[in-house]
Amino acid sequence: QPAIILIDHGHFQYNSVSLGLALWGFYYMTKDKFFPNCLVGSVFFCLALNFKQMILYYAPAVFAYLLGRCFDSGRRNILPRFVALGITVILTFALHWWPFLYYGPSHEESD
């Protein structure tokens, strides 16, 4: 029915953007054994998470997967990889929220 399609797309129209960003993140996280792809994937996942918090449901599984990728190549690379992931996530969130934190509320009280 056309009415159901219109209501469904009108109400959930932004889900496809956040799911697309999450899928790009999953794609890069699972690509090859090259760890910097996980960093790119974590940036896309953080963007999806900031776009719509519905993606938070996937966060525990993504965290467990990325933590497993930190342990992938032996003992000496665990801490640098974990720190790199942490810095990537913190920088992505900081860059995303910086304008809101710097400029404050967009509305001003008028006299």
C-alpha cells in the first residue's frame, strides 16, 4: 500500500543514512588483515553512531570485534593498536561535537 510506504519512509528516512555509514564501517573493519582499515571502519561507525543512536545496538559487537583485531598479530602490537583505536574514536567524536561545544546553543534570547 502506498500510504504505508509513505509513512514508513517519512518516519524512518534517516535510518538508511546511519545504516549505510555503519555498513561502510563494517566493510572496512572486515577488509584484509591490514589494521589501519579498522581505524577507517571505526571512523565510519562513529559517524553512524553520531548520526543516529540506533546504531548503539551494534556497538558491543563492534567493540568485541575490534578488540579481537587488536590481539590478531601477537603480543607486541596489542597496546599500540588499542591506543590507536581509542584515539581514532575520541578524535572522531571530538571533531563531530566541536562546533556544538565551541559555539554553544544556536538560539539566543532576545530582549
